[in-house]
Amino acid sequence: MVGVGLLIPILPRLVVQFSGNDLTAGAHAYGWLLGIFSLMQFFASPILGSLSDRFGRRRIILIATAGSAIDYVIMANAPTLSWLFVARMISGVTAGVLATANAYVVDVSPPEKRAGAFGMISAAFGLGIMLGPPIGGALGKMSIHLPFWFAAGCSALNWLWGFFVLPESLAPANRRPFSWKRANPIGALLALRRFPAVLGLTAAYFVIYLGQPITQSTWALYTQSRYGWGTLQVGLSLMAAGALMAVVQATLVKRIVPRLGDTKAFVLGCSVSCIGCVAYGLADAGWMIYVIMVFSSIAGIAMPALQAYITKHVPANEQGAVQGIFGGLGSLAYIPGPLIATWSFGWAVAPGRRLNLPGIAFFEAGIVVLIGMLLAMRSFKRDRHSPTPAPQSAESVAM
């Protein structure tokens, strides 16, 4: 995630340069670039998750980490915008391994501690986002290509750590044969019919995740346009957001979620997220962004709580596949999300536009998170009123 964070203040600017320094054209191209990354991740997540159910988590994580390093090297040497698209396609495939990492967490965590464990993983993500942007912004002032080389080094170090230190988490008894029928995105979704409580959350999960790329993909463009921030200021703001999110997810998730329960903690986090999105879009001055961050960081309890809820309804030998499905849904949201956000932003700030509304993407994000929360609440209600399924025997789980 340090490698990912490095590119947040740099990649939009590079795309604008490749687009002839046209901000509107660059915003549109950047949206397509994020979309192709997510499309590849959507297809790769269930495949890698199913492969990890067959061969173990460690092997899949190592292969994907090596691919990520190769992607950054290609981006560092990209002579045209087309090469950036090629690199992002490779990176999208390797990013599908994040679902396998979530399955690893399930393997080593008892059900009652999974929300806290997911919170720790999310905190690590937050720390990466905290450290990456300011480093990327500082390196980008020396050379716009330097952050890509630094990101490649991060991935290489990560691979070395995984090879020499990371143990395998999936016991041989919990493995199952690989099947393309279950690994393709459509077949994987159809397979969820065996888990009604989980199937009902697929639409909610997708819609909620749609809010993230809508805000993330225009953060640099929005703050540069409205507040005149440079790459270093954008990086520092993302560092602050990452630090706050990391603190919440590392310390509060394991305290709040067990006390409120998975469902109530999820609703609280989504409610805070909706309010925060509206506040970001209305902020007239740059300093207000930091005040809003403190309040909005509480939203970090939502997704660990939802992930914990999902894992409690899935057997041990299918965690990789199910995590792959939801990882794919999350990445699928990153296809329309950046397009919606960047095209809306480009429309709102276009010269001659009578209605200048640069914060439009944040308002859109607040609406979609609210819709996703309502869909999830409906699914929770149905699950509470449905009969409790009989526990599976070891033989039936193995089948």
C-alpha cells in the first residue's frame, strides 16, 4: 500500500501531461485508467481466491507481489499513455491477491476476533496510504518517474519478506480442488446461493465500495483545483487521512465492533461516511478538510465489521473463493466509480460552466454509501428472521 500511495499525487499529473496538459481530457483519461485496473482485478480476484483454496495462500501472494514489481517498472519507463494502460492491466491482475490476503486473515483468526484482525489489516493499508503520498509527492518534485521506481522497490522488498518469513496459513485438510466454474466471476456469484446471508450482501457491498473510488479518484484533482494544493500538500492531506484511519482501525474496531455487534457497527460507520462526504464537498477552505477528517475517520469501522459478518457464514475451505468474490465486487466498483467521478468533475469545472460545483463527486459518494447501507440493513433483517441452518459436518464441508 505504500507503493499504491506513492502514485496517488503523481499519476493524475502524469496522465494530464500525456494528455497535452488538458485538465478535462486528463481527468477523463485518468478515469479510464482506473477503470481498466479495476476490470482486471474483478476477473482476477475470484480466480486467485480459488487458486489459494487449492494451493495455499502463500504461493499466490508471492506470485502476485512479483507481478506488482514488474508493473511499476513498466510504468516508470512508460513513454506514452498507452503504456500506462498496459501496466495498469498487469497491476489489476496482481491486485486481485488482496482477497487472498483477507482469506489468510480468516485462516489465522477465530470468528470472534476477525473484525479486530480485519481492522489491523485495514490499519496497515491506512499506514501505507499515510506514508506513500508524501513520499511520492516529495520524490515527484525531483522526477515524476522516480516514485514508480520507489514503488517497484517496495514490492520487491515485500516479495523477499513473503518468501523468507511468511508461513502458509491454509492447512491441507481445508483445501479443495480448483474449478473454473467457481472461479469465473459469474459462476462464483451463483455459487453464493448456498449462503443466503452472504448472497444478500453482494449488491450492498458493491454499492458501498462504489463510494470509495468516487472520492479517491478526484481527491488530487479536487484539492488542486479548489484550494490550489500542489503534490506535496495533496500527499500530506492523504497522510493525515491514512494516519487517522489507521488509528481508528487498529484501536477502535476491536473495541467498538464487539460491543455494538457487526451489524450496528457497520451502520454507524456508513452513517458517518455519508455525513463526511457531504462535508468534504461543501468545504470552502483547505483547512476544513483536516477537521472533517477527524470526524470521518470513525467510518473506518464499517468494512471490518461487514467482513467479519460475512466470514461467519462461510466454511473454512471456501473462504478464499468467497473473499475473492467480494474482492472482485469491490474492484468492479472501481470501474464505474472513477468514470462517474472524473467525468462529473470535468463537467463541473469546464470553462464557461454556469454551475461550478467541484465537490460534486463527494455528494455522489454520500448518496451511494447511503443506498448501500440501506441495502445491507435489509439483508441483515432478512437474516435475523430466517431459520438458522443446521451446522455442516466435516464431510459435507470437504465436499
